Amino acid sequence: MPISETARINMLRTIAMFVTALLLLTYSPLRAAPNHVQATLLAEGPVEPGGTVTLALLMQPEKGWHGYWSNPGDAGYGLTLDWTLPQGASTGAMQFPVPQTLVVQGLMNHVYEHDYAVLVPLSLPVGAVQGTTLPISVKAQWLACTDAICVPERAELQGTITVGNGPKDARFEGWRAALPAPLDRAGAFALGPKTLRLALPFPASASLDAPHLFLSTEGLVNYGAAQRFFREGDTLIVEVPLAASPAPAQKVEGLLAMGKDAGGISFAAAPGTVSTGGTEVGGVATFSAATLGLALLGAFLGGLILNVMPCVFPILSLKALALARGNSHNARAEGLAYSAGVVLACLLLGGVMLALRAGGEQVGWAFQLQEPGVVAVLLLLAVAITANLIGVYELPGLSVERGAGNSGAFGTGLLAAFVATPCTGPFMAAAMGAALVLPIWAALGVFAALGLGLALPFLLLGFVPALRRLLPKPGAWMERFRRWMALPMGLTALALGWLAWRIGEAEFAAAAVAIAAALVVLLAFAGKGQRRGRAVMAWTLPATLLLGAAAFAATPHLATTTAGESGGLLAAKPFSEAALAEARKAGKPVFAYFTADWCLSCKVNEGTSIERESTKAAFEKAGVVVLVGDWTRRDPAITKFLTAQGAAGVPLYLWYPAGGGPRQLPQVLTPDMLAGLPNP
């Protein structure tokens, strides 16, 4: 009589559990073979008496081996810890990062095939003596497996905790970012004859790419069965087949992995009503022609608006004047070459962002501005363009006297797109966020639309003679206009110098400014040679590249800290998932905003709408908790949260009314918008 698939899986599960138990019984601590998963005990840093410090069990599997999540799935077992602690100290529950799925012979396993850290909070007694060093130890046991063999392993790990103040281990921030973010509201679950249906609060705008539900509540569902996902507004409904003999459950807990290194969210659900409706979504990001159309339109409009930003407008103006000066016979070809340069630069930036995200990096749009070396290079570029505009030296591609043909127009397009990165215009953040939920070909189309919007004015000048005729006639005024264009570009250079100070403090900023000053001296000598008719490119180009390499590679070593938002007029607290959950649990309204020092529209909104006395008075009266997420430097936790909200960058403004769901505010805030939020 043939054996059914369910019976085969149950038989394999029973055999696997029996073998695991047998290995545990026969395991000897005197075994000489080394562990295949290396364990290390680490403390984040010193802690004050009565305070709490985070410990980490860093688990490092050998290639081809894996460890297990708290609920290992159909086979295996998780990590167990037996602590020896100072008197009065205590540890909390283990916190695991988002696991992976591994199916072997029909058995579903919840595993880690890479290095991972299990975090454990440790609380010290109030009576701990300042300045002392306290020993801690733990006996850890775990199961290490390949696809073919499993070996129970153990280690006795030693560590110390210093009572007092001191530096923190920076690795812990990355390990925290790998933890699932807790939902600020409970979900609901309903048990049918054969399925578990689970309703979780989940923003309709948030991406969901290849999701998987991991339950820490054991014995309830069939781990290896196909899972179905439905979206109904701001609710995600998950349907999972029950186990053959499901255990009773008064509460369901676990996490939802959002797929492709997008992190996950942890949840707890109580019995309740779960809708049977919703639109089913598959294991890939949702896609529709409407989503793509809106993203393309938003990116195009965002690129168009960038043309009036102070970092792009001077370049566009000078290219337009070059056409008016007498190069109109080649206007169409130059317009196409310029547009090709702009679109190519946007595609390259967008492609690099998508590739980094596919590789597990938590990055978003304008990610390059979170790197000190890129900021230093942009500072040099802005200073070089400013020096060109005031006549220190001649750059043919930006000359109002003569252009450099199609190659010069193409290079200028690349330049315009690259120097536009310090600017963030309206419509862009939403469009870039939509690009993250689209297929790769569609996402690249969004980046191309951004470039097309940025290139459109010059493209129109090339193809519409009537527009060129509207430009003023050539004359001596053009040289004066060129000098005036140095003002907005010089302000951009000053802003980048300020950003260098914010992103890396005084030493980094001083080094970047010093290299920029050296570049000006170099260009001044080059300009003097140009005016005397000498060929200067042979030595100017290598020297310029050398200074650029020094700015990109050497100065970041002097960046000593990350930028941090002050409390400001609203006494904002730093954003974290825990702070948001705490405020929501207390029943208080919350205003959370996400900003960066390189985001122009962010700073405009802060000056006109956020840091206002009327906003402060309204928020204080309503007891609003204000949280600010500073994204000036790369922050995986903030990037993950932005992605969950369907945003690829900043600004992002969220309003959480007391007891209600989140509301995403427009990117452009009006002066009185925030003051009216507590009393709609």
C-alpha cells in the first residue's frame, strides 16, 4: 500500500527527532572534535548599577553548516543557555535575528547559514559597585547541521561586565538591525478546520517580497506547507495549513520575514475575527500598470524640479547660453548627448542601489551621500565648478564661448546628474520607494524617468528652435551672468562643507576643505597656463585625479562620529522601533519624522513647518511624542523601517494618533499642517 506524502513527512520528522535525541544522549563533553559553529560571548560595553546591558552570543557556522532559530521547524533544536551570573543580576529572553528556510527531504527547517548574533539583555543590581569588573559565564548547547549530518555542540563561554561608563561595541547596532521590528499593535488569529488565518497590521504602501511566516508557537501549523498572503488595506492576512494534530493555542507569536534581506516584523496575536477577503499576493512584489505609471510620473516630475535646484541650475543655464551663442546648428545632437549622459548616470546610481540591496545592504536613494568619501569628492566637484564659473580656469563643456561638441554635452549630462544628488525634490521619495517594489526592469525604468525629467529642459532647447529664439541675444552680459551663476554653485559648495562637518566632525571637514583649497590652487595654475596658450591637460588631469583619490580614500579615516539630530524646538527624541512602541503602548500620539543633513527639502520643511512655536504649542497641549530618525549616515535600522513604509529615502513624515493607525503625511509640509494634527 503506497504511503501518502503527509505520512512520509511525519515518518521522516519522527526519525529526525529520534536521531537528534540519540545524539544528545550519546554526546560526551570530552569529544575532541572542534565545533562547526563557533560561539563567542560578547558584551556591548559597561553598564551603570541597576542598568541593563546587551550581551551577544555570536554564532559563526563553517561553510556548509547551519544553526537554528528558537523554533527549529520540523527537525533540530535551538540554542539553550545556562547562565552563571553575579548575585542579583538576571538575564532576559533571547532575541534572534530573522532566520532562513531550508527544506531537506520535505522537512522545513528554520536556520542560519551565515554568521548571526543572539542578543540577551543582562540587568545588574542597584547595589553593583561602580568601577568593578564582574565575571559572567554561560554553558551553551546547540545543534550544528549540514544537509546530510547533524552534530550536537556545546561550549562554556566566559566574559566580564564593567560597572560604570565607557565606549560601546559598534557591532551591536548592526546586530540589532538584523532583529525583527516589533509591531506596535497586536494581531488577531482564527483557527479553521484545516488552516490558521492570521491578520497583522501592515501598511498598504509597504513592500512585500517573497514573504514567509515563522511561528515561535510550536506544534500549531504544518511548517513545510505552502503559505498564502492577502492584502486588505493596511492589514496583511496570512493563511497557513494546520499541523496534523495541532496543539491548542491561546496566543500565536512569531515573525514575518519580508524576503530578500528586507528584514522582518515580530508579532503577537490573540483570538479574534479575521477577514476572509483581501487581494492575494504571491512570493514576489506586487506589480501593476498603475503602480508603474505613478512611479514613472513621480520620478519624471521629481527630475524636472531638480533643474531649479542650486546645484543643477547653473550647469543647465550655461549649456543653454552656449547654444544661444552660436552652436544651434548642432543643437539636436547636443541635446540628445546631454540627455544620454543624464539618463545613464541615473541608471547607474539606481542600478548600484538595487545591486547593494540584493546583496543584503540596507541602503536607499542618495545612499552615496551617507559615505564621507563621496561627500568629500562632491565638495571638490562643487568647488571646481565654482572656480570655473568665476573664470579661474576654462572647462570647455561649461563654456559660454564654445562647447566641446557632443562629447562635452554627454559629459556635462553625467556631471549634472551627479551634482544633483545633494538635492532632493518633491515626488522623488515616493517614486524611489515604489521602485523598490517593482521588478528590476520596471525599477530601472523609474530611474530612467528621473533622468529624463532632469534632461528635458535642455532636450527641448535642442529640438524646439522657438525656445532657443526666446533666449537673450549673445553679448557681454553673458560673461557677467556666468559669474553670477557661481553664487548658487558656491552656496552648494558651502553646504557640502557643512555636511562634511556634520557627517565626520572637524578633522574630516578640515581635511576635505584643505584638499579643496589645494585643488583651487592647482586649477588657478592651469587657468594661467590656458590663458597663455599652453597645454596643461597632461599634468592637470593626473594631479586632479590624485586629489580626488585622496578625498575619497584618505579623508574618511578622519571621520570620527555619525551625525546626530539635536532635540530642537520640539525636544525630539532619537527614533527607534522600541521608542515608537513604548509611546504607542502608553496611548500617546506620535509624530515621527525622518531627515538627513544632505536633504534640502527636509531642511526646508524643518524650518518652515516643524521647528515652529505654533507646532510646539499644539504638540505640548496634546502630549505628542516627537521622534526623529537621522539618516545622514547609513543606519540599517532606519533604512529597514523606511523600506517597510514603502519609502526609499527621506523625507518621511508619519503621524500616529492616540489609539489609531499611522498616517503618512505629504513630503512638502505647509506651515500650519502639523499644528492642526492633534485636533483634526
